[in-house]
Amino acid sequence: MTETTGFSRGRDRLRVLDTFCCAGGMAMGFHRAGFDVVGVDIVPQPDYPFTFIQGDAVDYIREYGAGFDLIHASPPCQAWTPLNAYNHKTYPELIAPARQAIQTTGRPYVIENVEAARGELLDPLMLCGPMFGLRLYRHRLFETGGFTLSPPPHPAHRQRCTRNGYLPTPQQPFMTITGGRHSKAWQRAAAGTMGTPWITTIKGVCEAIPPAYAEWIGRAFLGVLASGLKAAA
């Protein structure tokens, strides 16, 4: 496996293993919440802002996951997205294998995926951009193990969205951020809307999860730990 190093890591922070990490949207959120982060992905991720290891995520979880305080997994979503009804391609279905690998470690975990994968996840909660003041509607589901979360209030979807590939306007202030052959200006605007300015590619920003989601999850997890320690004292 190949490792590269981004930002320096402190020695007094809990560690998150960020698997199927892509360009690091979740990683940045966990970092902001106070964690050190190590990312693993099967393909190179030159934009990943922390320590990155190229390798098979499930294998890495099995071998090294027990050494982390929290494990995050975002298995590929293409097998469940509505677009695949038209593509008719075969994509890997890795939610269950990732969960099984994580459970062998005994560590608490978070598994993320799209709404269409709800049937593959165990009692997931849903997060969306306006919950965190973001100008996009980006529903993502999160299954947790070893701790539970209650989602923040979900504001009504009252603002209009741009069509995919178009920049926001006063009349349509929310962006639609999905794949396509977009302009560089669109990529920069999308990265800004997502809160991922370090991501330099259209594919990277379209696959990313807003860091605000992981920051909220990470802070909530730390709160659960603190409550447990207080109760044990």
C-alpha cells in the first residue's frame, strides 16, 4: 500500500480511519471536529488533505481498523443510484462487506451512502445541506454503530435550485452538484458551496460529502464519549 502525508497530525487527538475516502470531504469535517484522519482509497487521491493510503478499503479495515478510535466508510454508491437504471452497469456492492469488516474490529463506526441505498443501511439518519447553513440540498444517509445520533432539525426546502451545471442566481440561490461536463467556474463555485475549496476536479467535488456533516458527527461522537466518561467517574 502507498502512503502520502498531507497536514501534520497532533499526538493528543483521537484517530479516524476514513475509508473509500475520495478527496476528503468527510476527512476535513472530522479534522475540524478534533480528530486525526487517515484516508484509504483504491485509486490515487491527489487532493486528499491528510495522510492517504492507496489500497483496498475493506482489507485495510480488517488489518488495521482496530487501531483507530472511529471508522468511517463511504462505499461506492453507483449500484443504488437512479442513474444506474439507465446505465445497466455492474458496480461493486460494498456496504455489507465494509460493515462486516468493521464489526471484526469492535470499533464504533459510521457508514455513509445515498438515499437510494436506504435498504442496505441499518436505521440510518439523514443529513442535508440547510441543516448546516449550506446552499444545496444534498441528502446523505449515515448508519452508526457503537453510538447513536439524533439529527438536527431539517429546514423545509423553500429555496430554488439551479439546473445541474449552472451557477447560482438570486432567483435560484441553491446549487445542484452532480456529475457532468462542467466549466472550471462551475467547479470552483460548487467546491465553495460544498465547503471543499481544496478539491480541484469536477469528479472530486461531485463525489464529496460536505465537511459540515462529518464535523457535526464527529463533535456528537466526542460528546457521547465525554458523557460516558462522566457517567463512569
